[in-house]
Amino acid sequence: MGRGDGTGRLVSPEGADDTGAGILHVDMDAFYASVEQLDDPSLRGKAIIIGAPESRSVVSSASYEARRFGVRSAMPVGQALRLCPHAIVVQPHFERYLEMSAQVMRVFREVTPLVEPLSIDEAFLDVRGARRLWGSPGEIARMLRARVLDETGLTCSIGVAATKHVAKMASTISKPDGLLIIAEADTAAFLAPRSVRALWGVGPKTSEALEGRGIHTIADVLDTPREVLDRALGPAMGERVWHLARGIDAREVDTTRVEKSIGHEETFHEDIGDATILRSELRRLADRVGARLRGNGWEASTVAIKVRFADFTTISRSQTLPEPTAVGQRIGDAAHELFASIDRSLPIRLIGVRAEKLRPSGSAAPALWDDDEGWRRVEDALDDATARFGRGAVTRATLLGSRGGGTLPSNPPAPRSDQS
């Protein structure tokens, strides 16, 4: 099957059979890197790494030219540059990526209203009801690829299949800039030789548990008794793998899918042990999370923090709030409580704040009184100032000059701009 660097890709010939294949998975190719190459033509065809130039930063994305040297997302930039010394490091521009994502999603919705964004750069489309307007699923996929390229200048890869799971596998195998169509009748033959690692939702631990029992391919899963899968993976995951290996996936394209969480994290230039600096950083991150919640019309029921120590040990803690909120002050208070419960025997390399269990703002039953009313007015005023003058124009006095060792730019999952 195709690899992350584009080698071994498979694509369908013109006129490939698409009988029964009404689900498309569209995945933009190396999205962040491609946007940077689009905006700066001098970067085209070159190995580029999206991230901060400091070696302790992590790779947000990389062009396929860099991936062929082993560069991967979430890899430290220093390691990436050792693998690909000639790579060019480019600072990320998240607002620009959001802008381009909105353009891409708009193209999708002009073809079908049944669009389920998975992230800033990928989505499922159900085109079964669009045949009269646009043709067969294969024809729609080819038209979509051409329109995305024509209207945005970016390439995408598309998998076409009878289910979401198989469509996602097909798009991965066809990358970059490819189209792979799996007719419903060909599903079993397509799946059988694939690695168990290709199954959607099967991570490293699950795949290691399977491979440790000699189960390396999906064909091996088919030959394995269900009770063996349940013992190896647990009943829930065993059932899921059993069904996916047979091409069974009842999930429909969900146009109401919501963001599960919103978060920000920072990696410090130098490991920090000063609790005052760390608490100040938590407050700054909480304010950013609150602003993103308000900007997208969400409230959070749970606050979580992430802490990575100097030895790379990483822990997380979470707390359910008495009432859902989008107020940065309340999120920061919860983050401080969680931070106080952590045994900090080592300096800290990375710290993060995340809002979880999101719901639309105002959907909870109104409380008798609003403890956050004052802070809500303050933060609404801050939002107005940010809209007029840009982020950072107004900030807490306690945050001025508090970021001792400095931080590297974070790489948060960008909020989807299509949510209403």
C-alpha cells in the first residue's frame, strides 16, 4: 500500500468500476506545506518543514520531498533536519490554512450538502444523491479533484468506496494527488492483503497486540476466531476490528459532527521549573482556548491539561466543570487546580490546556445566578479588541514579561470554519 511519502501509491484508471461506491473521502495533500508552496512559488518542488526553526519544536507538516527522507508530523524539528539537512523550515500560518480550508469545504458543499469534515484538510462526502446532477461517484470524484485544483491551486487525493472506512483507506493509498475507486463487490479483495495497521482506528498498541499473535494482514484477521480477537484486544475493539476487516461499517456521513475538543500547547525553549512562570503560561493558554470556544459558539464541560517533563514523560489531568463555560478565567482556574495536583519532580518541557466535551453555547439549562458574568463582560470586550486590532493588542498585565524561557509556536488543531 501507499506510504506517507507517496511511494507505493495506487490509483484507478479512467472508467474504473464504481458500482455501489457512494462515499468519498477527500484528503488534501500535505496541506500546510502545499499552502506555503502555493503562496511562495520558490518553495515548490523543495523539501520543506512546517514548524519553528528551533530544534525543540515539532514538525506540523512536511512536503512530500521531505517525507521521502523520513520526515513525519510531530517529529522534533532537530531530528527532521538530521534526516533531511537540506530542508527549508517554514513558520506556520494557521490563519491562512483556515482560509484555504474554508475554500475547499465550500467546493465540497457545492457538490453535495452531505459533507462531514474530519479536520481542517479532510472530509467525507455522501454523493449517492448527487448522481443526477453530477454523474457517477467516480465521475464526481474526478470533477471534484479538478475543481479543487482550479479554484484553490491545491491538490487532493480521493478514495471512493461503499463505506467510510474503505474510502479513507483508499484515499491514503492513492496519495499524493490520486484517486482510488473500490467497487462494493471488490471490497473484500481490496482489504485482504492490507496490513492490520491500515485499519482505521487501529493504533500502534492494537497493531502490536495483533502482530504479536501472528495477525499481520486483514486476511489474517478473517482467519482468526472472534474469541481470540476479543482476548487480544478486549471485546469492544475486537468487535470493531472483526467488522472492519469484513468491510462492515454502518456509519453514515454525519453533517452534524462537532469538534470534540479545542486546545493549545507550548514547548519551551528551555525546560522550566518555576511554578509562577508555568501558572502564567497556563493562564495565557486558557485565555486562548476560551477565545476559540467563543469564536466558534461552543462551551466546554471539561478542562484538561497536558504536561511533558524534561525526560519526555507526559501526563494529563482533567476536571469536569460544575457548569459548561467558554470563559477563559474559569478554564484557567480549573487548569491551575489540575496543575497543583501534579508532582513536579523535574522541570517541564511542554504544557497545554484543552477544553473537552463541547456543546453549543447556551444549550445548558440556565443557572439561578451567573458567577462568570463579570469575567464574561471583560472577555467579550477583549474579543472586540482582538477583532479590531489583532491578537495580542490587549492582554493580562500578569502575562507581560512572564514567559521566562520563551516558547515555541504551538500547533493546535485548527477550529473548523464550517461549524454553525
